[in-house]
Amino acid sequence: MAAYTPMIQQYLQVKADYKDAFLFFRLGDFYEMFFDDAIKASQELEITLTSRDGGSTERIPMCGVPHHSAAQYIEQLIEKGYKVAICEQVEDPRQAKGVVKREVVQLITPGTVMEGRGLNEKENNYLASISIFADGTYGFAYNDLSTGENRVALLTGAFDEVLNELSISGAKEVVAASDFPDELQRKIRERSVVTLSIEDDTTEAEGNQHLLKNLDQPNMIQTVTRLLNYLYRTQKRSLDHLQPVVPYEIQQFMKIDYYSKRNLELTETIRSKGKKGSLLWLLDETKTAMGGRLLKQWVDRPLISREGIERRHSLVETFLTHYFERQDLREKLTEVYDLERLSGRVAFGNVNARDLVQLKRSLWQIPAIKQLMASLPNESAVTLAEQLDPCEEVTDLLERALVENPPLSLKEGNIIQDGYNEELDTYRDASRNGKSWIAQLEREEREKTGIKSLKVGYNRVFGYYIEITRANLHLLTNDQYERKQTLSNAERFITPELKEKEALILKAEEKIVELEYELFTEIRERIKEYIPNLQGLAKRISELDVLQCFATVSEERHYVKPQFSEERRIHLVDGRHPVVEKVMNAQEYVPNDCHMDNEREILLITGPNMSGKSTYMRQVALTAILAQIGCYVPAAEAVLPIFDQVFTRIGAADDLISGQSTFMVEMLEAKNAITNATASSLILFDEIGRGTSTYDGMALAQAMIEYIHDRIGAKTLFSTHYHELTILDESLPRLKNVHVSAIEQNGKVVFLHKIKEGAADKSYGIHVAQLAELPQEVITRANEILLTLEDKEVEPKQHIPTRKAVGELSDQTKPELEQLPKSEPKPNPEPSIIEDAQLSFFAELEHPKKKDKDLDSKERKVIDQLKELNLLDMTPLQAMNTLYELHKKVKS
Ligand code: ADP
Ligand code: MG
């Protein structure tokens, strides 16, 4: 260390406190990085790596970015999940003795972004904290630094609940204690939270009491305090815009777990992970950024309180019946800027004059919005109107203080209006008088000398001067002029009087810039006092925005107001899938009904591929979700229960992207649904069991249906390609068969997408192949094979074991499985490795055909190895390779 120069020593000292961040070390006009930081940053940012002498024998790797364009580099690093510590010179280099004093002034992290590209205007940017308590419960808190929003919940269930909250919040960074278990860290990382940060300090900071006023549980306070301490530690300034923490309970909202949200594509699509094509995309007719963010929050958390839902519906209804008021409101809302984030920037101290002009223009809209809302015949609308605070003092201040089009910079003047401040007016007078004196001088000197092209100019180096072209020099007789600068075709002169005025003007202008900055800071401080009012206003405006958005979408797409049934009845007439309907555009979407009640709890849906089974199931779930977020629904008539949870499970088929063993995932998801669902839940099982061989898949599907029927009683839509299951309606009284019809026209299948009562009569697979225009030879041959297979086939229905008695299911499952044939008849005597593997995993290991003693040591080893495998940690490719190795071992 001693070998390094004092500056590098200083660098190393600062860096020691910020090991997990890039240290942007201010050197003159650059931020420099050294050592490993420099090497890594030069790769990540694609900037040149250089080196410098640092006093030791070896040169030190170095790279840097100019301070004026640092923002874009910082954003790039943050987007990749890194942190950046900004280290500034904190004393004037001219006054410094030795090395200039430097300090980190802010640690920018993915969860604490305040501005720039990293901040999507229609999405919150959350930082979360997680605490683990001795009794096995968890605390979960989150904050959006840009808006000041804070929330906290205590979670008593498994860690999955924490993961769910994490994915709902979409937090980019998680703060936890240093002893946070590795296993849980791994689970968090899997949910694409990229940054994990450590904060052990949970002692309450003074001055935080107002933030904690809504909390009475020590565990909540501890979780929040961890979060706040991390914020203060990284931001190193007062954060006056932080809002009092709102405690919430996950039981207040409809529970939609991570898998279901993903499958239903509520806020992003599965394929592109983008918003386009999601339910949120369909709904987003909001006019403000704040409204856009609230809409996403509402879609993420549908309500379960009937009162809360019906309040939203009644406001949507009022907006629908008052078309002109709604249009008027929409127009006004387009003029309302992001009050929430503006308030945040006011508190943070990085608001500029243009922001404040936007604030003023936004506030101008409020009185009219207030009046408009008060005029509506709806109690909730009138209440909302009363709560809208136009913050007149702020508007008044801004109107008096700021010019209409101020520059971005606060250090150039031209921000404050004339008449706002006497002292400023005096300086401005002086400056203006000086300038008009100079204009006067120019006129006079032209007259005196007779040189028409004589002019008075200004530059930074020489100040004001009189310029005379070379051609006219001979006309000059005035000996008061003092030569100052010679140009190729002109001479520049000054006079003592000119210099005197110049001093006055420059002095005045310097004062003006200084004073304007001071006045602006004062204004900002005064507006700070109104931050809670502005935040309250922002909340109500965003709510109005989302409600008008619901009305707009409902009108455009002909949605109806749903009624709620206490008897858990579903009655949908002409229901549609909201997104598919929109995307299909001009093409005809075929509407479908759905009727379910206490006698019809499970619908078993059969029908050919591509007939519309998945679409139908999703449309029911999306309709329920739309209803419970307070929107109207895509149907002609709608009666629905209020669902506590929605589960969507898709049979794994071709989802190779996720890199997990798909059938295992399918089973884990199914388990999660079956163990958590209640009679008030909605379950969608879409071709569950498809990921394994026919008989296991069918057996599992049947066992699950029976379990739901007997033990849970949740409303369930179960689509399947196992025709054999349709016989279940004989043993399960509350299960009904429906099918999606298709007709044959000229030997081809035509999908009608229409749901009908009863089971589908055949499976149309070959017809679909024909539709796909496979060669006629293949089709004909397939038809022949099908005939022989159908001849040979033992009526599968005879193999479906019927249940003995309700309530003995768990004991029955095993013997039933064993009664099933172990494998399908295969034309190929040597089964393919994949099918073989599935059978051995699910059948042979459980119910070995060979007794253990029959196995040779090689086989036993392979089985042991199989048991050891952690399938969830393997990619499909690794699984294939492992399988290949194992296969080779037993074969050789
Ligand atoms: P399945 O699950 O039976 O294989 P899908 O639900 O995936 O079928 O539907 C296949 C395609 O059929 C969809 O992509 C959609 O384009 C179309 N489709 C589904 N339902 C309808 C409908 N009700 N009206 C019109 N087209 C539909
Ligand atoms: Mg499907």
C-alpha cells in the first residue's frame, strides 16, 4: 500500500467500503476506475482500458468516462444488475492541501434508480427487503424510491409466498441480512431478481417515526427498518418524499401464483416477456404514467372484497353513461404529468425548472377535474372530487415565480420571472440599462466617426469591444480608443467608459445567475412542504385514470358489468377471450357460454387439437380476474363468484426453453394447486399428464380430478386429450363433459370453436395432419394403421378402475396404478430411450418389474445414479446426455 501514490491510496481506502460496486472516482472532468473495476468496466461498457503509474512497480489498469456523459454509462451498469458508487471531490481543488478530499455521495443500485432509461414510466421500480424470523415467518417490504411508496407484509406460509410477492412487485434488488441462507438466495435469483444486497442494521433511525406510524408489529417494523436503513446508507441524503409505510395482507387480494400469472399472460407474454399481447396491454388506456403504474398494480392484485370491487364497477358504470365527461376527463389527464415522480425529484433535490413548470401545468387541470367529478351522479365520484386537493399555494407560487420556458440548466439564469424578487429586478435593471447604454454607444460612435459598419461586440476573453474593419481604419480620429486586438480584417478597441459599464453588466449578470439559483432552491424547499398533498393528489388522479381506462376499454370492446353470486355460480353468455378477440381483429371470434354451479363443479373438456380448449379455459379465468380488478367483462351476460385464488396449470409439452425437467415442473405446479385450492378457487388444468407416457398421465389426471371433486370442490376446468377420462361423469356426480366441436367437410376437419355439452366423439388427429398438408400417402397409411390399432385395442374404458367409495382415495391410488398396464403396445420391439426413461422413472422405480436381486451390479449402479439425479437442476440437454450415458452403461 505504502508504495502507491497518495491518490491511489485514497482510492483504495474508499474502495474498501464499496467492494460490491463500481467505484466512479472523480478526477477533474472524468470519473476514473482502477484495478479490477477498470478491467471489468472496460468490458461491460466497451471503453478503452489504459493504465497509469500509481507509484508501485507495476502500472495500474485504468479506464474512465467523462463526467458530463457519465449518466448513460451508469445506466448501462445498473441495467446489468451492478451497483455504482459515485465518489466526488468534496473540497475545492485550489484550496486543497495534498490530495483533494473525496467522498462517496451516492450509491446507485438497480433497486434505487431515480431517473433515466432504467425507469419505465408505466412501471414501478421496487427495492425489496426480506427478513426471516425465528418462528419461521417472513417479513417482506418494498419501496419505490422514485415515488416514495412503501409497503410491508408478514408472510406466514412457505417461502413460495415470499417468491410470489417478489414476482408481483417485480423488485430488481433484494436487501437481506448477511446470514440469509444460500438456498433461499438461489431461489430468489431464479426469479430474475438480479441483485442481492446486505443490510444487517435494523435499529430504527430517528426521524422515521412518521413513516412507521401505521405499523404496530415489531416484525414489520424490523423489516421496514432494514429497507429504510439501506436506502439512507446508499442515497446519503434526506428522503422527504418517503410515504408512511402501508401494511398489507396477501389475504386481501385474489391469489394468483407465479406460474398462473405467467400462464395467463397477465402483465407479460410467455414468449417475448413483453407487455404487448398481455392483459395489461389490452387494458392500458390510461392517460398518465401514474395511472399506468396503478393499472399494473391492480392487475397484479385483484380484489376479493365485494364492496371494493363494486365501488370500482359503479364508477366505471358512471363513466360509461357519461361519455362527454369521460372524454373531457381524458383530455385533462393528458396534461397531467407524473406528479408522483415529480414529488420524488423535488425531495431528492434533482428537480429542474422545467419539471416545476410541468407541475404547474398539471395543477392547472385539477379544478376542472374536481368540478367534473363533483357533477357526476355517483357518491364515490363526489367523494373523490372532494379529496382532490388542487394545491393552490403551489400553483400560485409557481405562476408568480417561474418563466414559461426555462432552460434545463439551473446555472444559467432565465428561470425566475420579473417582479418576483426585488433584488433580482434591480440587478436585471442594471444589466439591461448597461446593455442599452452600449447599444446607444454604438449609434453615437457611428455618427461621430462616420463609420457605418462600426459595431460593439462581446466575447468571453476580451469582454465588450468596438470593432472597426481594416478598410475603415483611416476614418478613425478618435484618440480615446485603446487598441485591444488585431484580427485579419478588423481592429478591436476599448474605452475606459466601455470597460466601466462592462464591469457593471458582468457583475449584475453574475449576481442574477447566483440569485436565480438561490431563489429556485428556495422555491423547491417550499414545495417540499406540499409533497404529501401532491402525493395524495397523485393517488386519486391515478385512480380516476384507471377507472376511465376501464370504462373506455369496456365501451370499445362491448364488455358488460358482472354480477356476483354468493352461491358460487358461473353464468357467462357469449364469453370471449379478451386478448385473442382483440388480436383476431376482423376475423370472427366465436363466443362461448360457461355454466357452472354446485352441481357442475368440474368441466372435463375434450376436443381435437387447435379446436379452442385452452382459449376457452383461459377466457373464463381472465373474465374472473377482469371482474375482480373492477373492470367490466367480455361477455353478453356475466354472473360470477368472487374467487379467492386462480390456478392455471399447463401440461408440459414443448417448453424446452425454461431449462427444467418439464414433467417435474408440471407435477410441482399441480401439487401446488391441489394443496392450496379451496372451494372458492378456480382451477384450470390444461392437458395435465401430457408430459409422461399415456397410462401414467391418464392415471395421474384421473386421480387429480377425483381429488378435486371429493376433497376441494373448486370450480375446475380440465381439458384433456385422454378420451378415456370422459367416462368419469358416471362416477363423479359434479363432473360434466363438454367438448369443442369440429365438423368434417369433404373429408377435412373444420373447427367451429364452439363449446357443446357432452364428450367429443373422436380425436381428429389424422384430420389435423391432413389439414397440415402431410403427403396423401402418409395420411392413407396412418388411417390404415389406426384401423388395425383400433381393432386390436382392448377397450380402454374397461381398464379405468371405478372408485369404491368417496374418501378412501389415498389408499386407492396405489393399487389402481398397479392395475394399469405398464406400457402401451408398441410396434417397435426396442423402445426409444426417452420412453424407456420415463417408464423407469415413474413405474419401474416405484413398482419394479424385476426384483432387486434380479438386477446385476451394473443395473443397480445405474438405478442408484438415477436416484441421485437432481432433475430440477438439469437442462434438457444435460438430461439427454446423462440419459445417454446411463443407457450406454446398461446396454454394454
Ligand atoms: P386447443 O387448446 O384446443 O389446442 P387453442 O385454444 O390453443 O386450441 O386454440 C387454437 C387456436 O384456435 C387459437 O390460437 C385461436 O386462434 C383459435 N381459437 C380458439 N378459440 C377460438 C374462438 N372461440 N373463436 C375463434 N378462434 C378461436
Ligand atoms: Mg391447448
